[in-house]
Amino acid sequence: MTTSFRGICVASAALALFSHCAAADQESAAPKATASEPTAEAVAIPAATAPEAVVQESDDSGLSFNAGADLRIRQEIMDHVPGNPYGGFRAFRFRESGYRNHIRFRPRVWAELKGDAGSAGAWTLYGRIADEFRWNSRPANRTTAWPGEIVLDNLYLEGKDIFDGFLDLKVGRQDLCGLCGLYRVFVDGTPGDGSRTLYTDMASFRFHVTETSTLDVFGLYNFDSASDFRIGDDRHRLSSLSSRFPDGSGNQDDWGAGVVWGQTPTEWLEYQVFAITKRLREAQRPQTSRRTDLFGVRVQPRLSDTVKTDFDFMYQRCGEWSGFAGINWRSSRDGWKPTCGADYRYMSGKWDPMWGRDARESEMYPYGTHNGVGWWSNQHYLKLWGGVEFAPRHKVIVSTGPVFAADRDGVGGGNGRFKGLFSRALYTFPIWTPAKDKGERFEIYGHVIAELFNPGDYYDTDKPGYFFRWQIDFAF
């Protein structure tokens, strides 16, 4: 077991929280099912968060106690994924990844304590621990056993409507996904472990300046996971929680801060203006570091009740820039609900994805991005998509589109810019839905994803890459 002073302090707080949980759980109360996190459909890529069934208790003091658990089981099969898997930038001929077939199991347990202090705000103390173990058919040397390790996944204090609604805050270890609604900047604070965890250690504050405007201020820090709070046998641990430095070296530290101004001048328009800075430092070689300063604007006009658009422009002080434009339509009719849309995203040749090293666009391609896992950069990507929700929580989405390199850098081994044609199909579905009005809380749901990548002349191969996953989630 490897811990740090901060890890011991955090662990003590977690033990105190769960001691209270154990005591409260002995009291009689009618179980009540809730969904405290987004559904798998909402965040299927990455699917590190999911609905969690809970036991809820309250007393006359206004305090309420919730607890729950979930188990995620997924199998992934892939082959011929182009790029340099396992990180490590190499400015020469690419190598494609070989055949992989593995099953991943991720149990989590969580608890929260809530209280309302009137004008002083509504407060929540939340804690969650997680583990993930794997069985690999190939490569077999990456198989891990349970319990390989226990990770402190979340531990934060959240306050809402403080000072009569002027301030919201959240301090501690928390999921980074979608901070301030900027999903193309903030997704995963720990990209080195897939979607086992998404956390970062962060303090964020939102000031409600007027009824239509907010100011967000935040600071975050991710440190070398070797000194994090992780209980287990070092010989059987999974890979680093944090990801490798872009040059392929060991664990990284990163920290950052930013301000985001958001305003909704009319019900048909929202916009944000933001400035964010990030610094990476290679933990074993502190002299190796890089700093990225980002400035951006995002505008979201609503053309009608069923048609929405989304645009952003971001510039990094090193001279790189990125842009996005998208439009989507969703039917408001009863019964079958079709939807469709088109997206275009540009990232310049040396664009730094910040904390957007994610799998939202593809589950397969992050295994082959050249500057490390999920390092999205150097691309034009035009995507057309459509789907239908044909029953409650039964949804099918298919998409396809070409990917081009912004710069002809030769990293793929070919002599062109056409990276290839990427196609994907996703189906999300419930298996067992609880009757919440009867106090039921057990739930089962899942999704299936299939992806196909036909490489172009950017690569020196014409072998199609493919990816398939099935996933089942149990909420207790």
C-alpha cells in the first residue's frame, strides 16, 4: 500500500463518513429509489458514471442519509486500431494495435449526507470508493484479480444557494466531466485508466451575478497516482490513474485554473466566455513541463423548440486553435422520437486537448492517438448522425463521417491527409426498471457499441479497424 499525508487525511474523512453510513443503515426506513447521476445513455461515452440505487433516511433535523452501490461489467473486442497505443509519441512509422479481448468489472459503493441550512445553503457530503479488475483473453498479461486495489473515487463537500442563492461551491475529489458545461474541454481528470474513474481534486465556485448570468472560478490538481490513496497489492495494480506525459514518459502531475462567464440574454440564446490555464509536469522529471493557456467562446442558439445549434472557438497561446459547429433536431411527438444532426470539429496540428482526453467521439480511436491515450489533435472531422428512441430508454444512434489531418505530418506512415472513414452504432436499453412508487431500487440497464474505421492514405495500412463492446450495469 502506498499513501501520502494527503491520502491519509482523505482516507480518515472517508472512514468517518462510512462509519456514519453503517450506523445509520441499521435504522428502519422505507427504501426509496433515486437516480443521483446521469444515465448511461446520457454519458455512454465515457460511461464512468451511472444511476445508483440508494437507501434514503431522514430525521426531524433536516438531515438525510443516502447510500448505494453499482456494478459495471463490460467486454471489449478490437483489432487493427491505427496509431500508437499505450501512449508514447513516436514521430516515425505508425504501428497498429493487435487483437484485444477483455472483460472489465467495476464495483463502486457510495454514501452521502445532506442538510439544509436555510439562507446558508443546502449542503452535501459525498464519498465513493471504487475498484476495477479485469480478465483478459488477449493480451493475457494484463489480467488483474479482485480485489486488486481500492481507489478513493470521490470525496467532496458541496453547497448550493449559499447567501440566499448567490453562491454554489464544490470542494474535494469530484468527477470532472462537463465542468461548466464545457464537454469539449473537461471530461476526464484521470485518462490513464479508461473510464474507471473521471475524478480530479478541485475547488469550484459559481457566483449567480444576476438572474441571467453566472461567473465560475475553479482550480484543480491531479498528482502522480503512485502517491495517491490506493489500497492494494502493488504487483497487481492496474495502470496509472493519471496518464503518461506526451513524450511517453512516466506519470504526470497537472494542475490548472480558469474563469467562465456565462449568460442567457434570451430564452433562445446562451453563451460563455472563458480563460483556462493548464500545466503538465512529468512526475519523475520535474524539469520536464509544459504550459497551455486557452481562451474561448461558446454560443448555443436555439432555432426552435426542436432544433438546437452549438458553436465554439478556442485559441491556445502557443498558436494552436480549435473550432466546433453542430446542429441537431429531436422530434417532440409522442411515441417514436426520431433525431438527427451534423457536427464538424477542427483541431490544429499541435492542439492540446486539455482535460478532454476522452472517448465521447469514439471508444476505439483513443487507443491509437499518437501523443498518448485520448490525445485528440490534428484533425478535421465531419459527422452525420441520426437515430430514434422507440420506447422509454430504448435508443439507437448511428453516425458516420470522414476524418482528415489538419497537417500532413507523416506520423501515420502514409503521404496524405485522409485519415479515414469512421462509422459507429450505439444502442442503449433498460433490462429491469424499478417501480419507484413502490420503493423498489434494483435496476439493470446496458448498451452495445460497434465501431468501424476504414483507414485512408494518412496511414500505411488498409486494414479496417473495428471495436465492439457490450455493457451491463447493476444498481443496488
